[in-house]
Amino acid sequence: MKFNSKLIHGGISEDEATGAVSIPVYRASTYHKPFLSSNLKWEYSRSGNPTRAALESLMADLENGTAAFAFSSGSAAIHAVFSLFSAGDEIIIGKDVYGGTFRLANQVMKRFGLKFTVVDTRKLDEVLAAIKPGVKAIYLETPTNPLLEVSDLAAIAKIAQENNMLMIVDNTFASPYNQKPLELGADIVVHSGTKYLGGHSDLVAGIAVAKDEKIAEKLAFLQNSIGSVLSPDDSWLLMRGIKTLGARMRIHEENAQAVIAYLLQSKYVKKVLYPGLKTNPSFEIAKKQMKGFGAMISFELADEYQAADFVNKLRMISLAESLGGIESLIEVPAVMTHGAIPREIRLKNSISDGLIRLSVGIEDKEDIIADLDQAFKNLD
């Protein structure tokens, strides 16, 4: 099946017991064993649940992986992936990552003996220079949060394979609609399912997808052992959201193109960050490995204007954490999503205090632009 059909019919798309075309929400915590010796598929819902299993099967199909695992949040999925490694192991990590990932790596995983080396994953020489005994993996986002930087996944995968390292890619911003890291050589893909996959700002979820059975077996063990699994209700909501991912993304991206054209001509904006701009140094790489460029835009205001003054004047666009919902969402990373990163590190990584991140929704594009326009004009 092609991708949009797979969104609807992939994985386990019918209930085995009844033929229902919408998988039921199985809220059972445990399952009856007719006999002590019975070997049942379902025993306890932390270990496996039919609703969650249908979601996981669908995500494995969409990312072309061996198996997928659903967690209670994106951070929980990343925690499980980091838990594949042992004290003393080192992970190369991209310099531009979600603030929660930075916090997890530096304030939690380091306490258990993991080591992290930060590099600009766009620069292959930096990646190569960071490789030494004890390095077990490379972890990166592309496009990154919030600078929308793009790394060459196929080139990094080649380096990882040649050095017996795992390659882990956070595919949240692109979604499987626009990018397939496993096909480009990655070993594990993670998602915040809260974002484009769910798409309606009504759930929190995380996904990890493994390329091969060996990694899948280890992630299955960790999912069951750590126990931060996605609930049956949220699993069902996430499946329902995924069914419309293709339809939503087409509108998201159409709107984003209109917003970018508006921002580029605005006297109030000095810089626009978007992988689909031909002026972006990574444009050709993004064009090569992505189907589309997504609907995330970051920008900086002209020097005489303050980010807080602008975002506080918006009326329809919501000032809120998160992204990828049907509604347009805006935030200031320095004080919101990336507030966990010390200011000196943020500034070193080009996350200025005035950087603004916009998740373009599926409202009428004229209304999105009108709201931006009135907020800009109220700065004068």
C-alpha cells in the first residue's frame, strides 16, 4: 500500500474478535487464564494490551521497522532508548535538541554513568572526531528543535555502521509522512506522538521504532521493565489521529508556505529559519531526504522589537508549549521548551532570547497571517 492508504489500513486495522474497523479500547488490566499452564497472548496490560499493540503495529508499518513501542510520553520513549546502554558507554548527541532531551541526558542519564559528547551533526568532521573507544551510538534530531537544522542521515548512518554504533533519530518534526530515517540507515526512530502523529493536542505519547529484531527484543524488555507504557485510551486516540496525518500535513505545509512568504517580506522580521528555504545551507540535503519540509518555522524579530511583546499580542494563535496540532501554536524557546538548557549553552547554540518558534496549524491561512500581521503592527 502507498503511505496514505497505510495510515488507514496499516498495522492491525480490524478487531480480530469482531471485525470492527475501529480497534476497541481494551481497558482490562489483566486477562483470565483458563488453566495454570495456559500460554496466552495477553497476560497483563503493562506487558501487552490489544489496543496498544494495534498502534504499535501501525507505527512499525509507517516507519518500515521491525517493531514499535508506545510509551506514556516522548521523553519516556527516549529514556527507554537511552536505557539500552550501560554505565561508561558514550553517546554522541546533536547540539540542537529538545530541552527535555537535554535535561534527561544531563541531569538523569549522566547520574547513571552514561556519557554524552555534543556535536553539530551537520558537520561530518565533528561526528568523526567524536568517535573513540566507548562510543556506542549517535542521537540526533533532523529537522532540529528549534533551529530546524538538517543533517545528512544517510552519511551519518554510513559512519555509524562503519564504527559499529547505533544511530537514533528523533523524527518528530518531520513525521513519517515526510521522512523515513530507518530507510536511510538509522537503527531506531523516536517520536513524540503528542505532536503531528496525534495532531489534535489531546494526548501525550511517545513512540520508539526498531529496525531489527535484536534491538526490538531489547526495547520490548525495557518497555515492560520500566513500565511507562501508553494507556489503552491514549493508544486509541493516537491511532485515530494518525489516520488523518496525510490530510493534515498537506494543509499544514500549504499554510506554512504562505506564512513563510509573509514573514520574508515583513520589516518586523530579520531572520526566518526553515529547511525548505533555498538560502538554508542544508536545503539540498533536506530536499534529498524529505518528501516535504514540514510546517515548523522559527524566526527572529528585528532588533528593536521584543519577542514577549509580539507573542502577547496574538489573538488566534495560541501561546503554548507543544507543536503539530491542528491549531497554530507559538512559543519562545528560551523561556519555554528549551528553558532547561543554561542560557550560555543556548546562546552558544544560536538559540537567542528572541527566537520564536511557530507551529503552523490548519486554520485558513489568511487568518493565521492576519493574526501575525496585527501583532506585528501593534509593536509600533
